[in-house]
Amino acid sequence: MATPKPVTEPATPAVVARITEPVRPERTYDPRKKVRVYDKTTGQVVRRPVPETWLDGRFPNLAEAPSSRVGK
């Protein structure tokens, strides 16, 4: 009779199909909406409102300026 051969390597894991959901953006940016921004490097507020899509990473030095209105 033959003796079983000893196994020295770990068993391979079974292939599992992973279902990945589409990545949702942190925030949706509306190109029609204008927002007040400031330059993070200089700290100066930009005089004119810019399209909100500029904040999606196109201009990393810009950030939305806090509102001066109460409750906004």
C-alpha cells in the first residue's frame, strides 16, 4: 500500500467573486452653482464667485469660504 505524501505548502484559497459597488463621490458638484472661495496659500478671498466644480480637485489651493450668514 502507498502512504500519502506529506503536504508542506498551505492550501490555496478558493476564488471568491467579490461584488464591488461603484465608488460614490464624497460630494456632487453642480457646474451651475457659484460659490465664494479663498486661496489657502495666501488666505485671500477671491472677489468673484467661481463654479462649484473648481473645488473637485482642479484647483487644490482653493477652498470654499465660510458663509457670513447666520444659519447657512
